Amino acid sequence: MHCSKLVAMLLALCVIFTLAACENQAPPTSDELDDISVSTPSEEEKPKEPEIIYEVNPLTGEKNLLPEAKGKKPVAVVVNNIRMAQPVQAGLHMADVVFETEVEGGITRLLALFSDPTAVPAIGTIRSLRVPFAEIACGMDSILFYHGIDHTYALPLLPSLPMKSFTVDSKTYGYREKNGLPSEHTLYTTGEKIDKAITDRKFNYESARGNWLNFSAEDKPLVPATYSVGTAKVSFSSTTETQFIYDAETGKYNRARKGEVYTDLTTGQKEQFTNVFVLKTSISNYPDGYHRKVDLSSGQGYYITAGGAEDILWSKGSASNNFVFTKADGTQLTVNPGNSYVCLINSSRPINFEPIITETAPEASQPESSAQ
């Protein structure tokens, strides 16, 4: 009995001494804390974001297309280009291809095409459809978006074309933006709204078309040698001229008017294009004496890129056919990968090429600087 009490007393004293030692122990110093290793996951152990394998964009030849956009039809949007609306244009700097031609009254209109419009924050302003844009959009195997239509010629044509189209307004996948202009110049849409419209209408989004141009596989840009082009001035009418000014830093052409480069209303970015095509054709009035008829069969023209230009031939034919471009001798035309701007002008209108002036290549030694 006495022995067991002694053992219990000894155990109690051990507990007391242990607790006291713990209370009197100094906290670890900062140096001691530095020596304590903290287990963190290694780089190999951290979950990695899946790598995006981009596809080739059939409208530009560049490998920058998201996988989910592969094999889809491009989207074509009719864009206002009347003088007062040019400062409020949006989305053109993100377009893969832009077409410009006459409509009526000496003004032009644009058709902007996107292989994947989903990331475009704004496109517009959107205007009414004319016959050449319907035929161009059809040949590009696209889904066409517009607001309003020429009832005399475009409206009867549209149902005969193997192409889906959609009228945009502020209640159906569009919105009005207060930009200080009359209401007819305020309608926009977004890439997300376009994608939703196609999904809601259950349009066939699949396309089997390949590249619309024969893009070069070379790393070094192709530079045509027939003409030196620092600035190209393309006249559509006595009141409408579009300029393309070469930017040596980017290797692209800035779209401009009277030397002033266009910038996007939403992003503030410049409108720049790798390739510029000027296609000469016959443009005349329809029997109503008002709307303009653009011959899309074939003709001559110019391919402008990387500070140079060359003579080309072009053809299209029926609405379902795409454009075909060749060199002046009829051999296949190879172009630089990148976005394109296509001007369709009356053969009687002037085209002026102002050469690039350098210390080693004075103006006097440049190729002929204007063509008509």
C-alpha cells in the first residue's frame, strides 16, 4: 500500500516538472523558424492548365483559331461606311477579311468576315444588304447578318442562295449605342450575340471549305516587286477614297482617309491589314437608276502586301463560287498569311501608288507609282 502511494507521488511530480519546463521554454527565434522546412507541392505536382492546340484559320492562314471554331462557317456582317459613321465603326480591326464596294450615291459599304466572332466585343454599325454582299457572303460559305435590305434586287435574290442569313435589330441580337449620330447609324452587335443567334436558330454551322487563299508557308514575308507601295489611294467615286498606309514596324497597311488612320470605337486599336486587293470591274446602275450593279465575274487588279504590289487576275462567277486569284501570267497567286482587305472598284476609277522612299532607294528609281 505504501509502495503504490510512493509510485503515484513520483508520477505526479514528473508531470508537474514537465509542465513547468514547457511553460518556461523560450519561443523559437526567427533564425530557428528559417530552419523549419515547409512542405509545398513541387512544380511537377501542381495541376497544369491544358495546353490549347490552335488550328489554322482558313481566312488568314494563321495558326490562331480556337479548336472549337474549326470547321465552322465564317460569319459575315454588313457594316456602315458612310462618312459620318466611319469614326464609330467597331470590329473591323478583328475581322479576317473585309470587302468594300459601291452601293449608291457615291458611298460604299463593307462586308466584314470572321472565322470566330465570339471574342469580338462589338461589330457595327450594321446596315442594309445589297446584292454584291449577298453574293460575296454566299461564295465565302458564310452566315450573313444585316439590318434592312434592298427590296428591289437583293430581297428577291436572297431566297435563291444556298446560305443562311439573319436580320439584326435592337430586339434580336443587336443593341443601339448612343454615339451622337441619327438612329440609323447606331446599331451594333457582339460576337456572343451572333453565336447565340446561330445556336438559337439552329443554323448549320459546319463548313467543309478550305483556305480561301493560297497562303505562303514561308517564314519570311513575300514582297511583290512590280510596284513599291508606301501608300495606296483607291478611288471608289468622286466623293469616296480609301487609303492604305504602310506601317514598316508591323508590316501591315493602316486603313485611312486623307491620311487619318481609322481606329476602333470600342478598343481604340488601328485597322491594319496584311493583304490588300484592288479588283477592277464594271459597276453600273440597275434599271431603277439608283442601286449599283457590281460585276463579280472576272477582271484585273492588284495585290498589295509588305510594301510592294503586283498585277493580278481575278474571277468569281456565280454567287456560290469563291474568288480565285492568279498572277498576271495566269499562275497561282501566293499571298502572305494574315487578314485581308478587298476593294471592288469601277475600272474607270484611279488607283495611285505612292512609293516607299528610303535613302538607298530614292523616289526617282521607284517603279511606276500610279495605275489606272
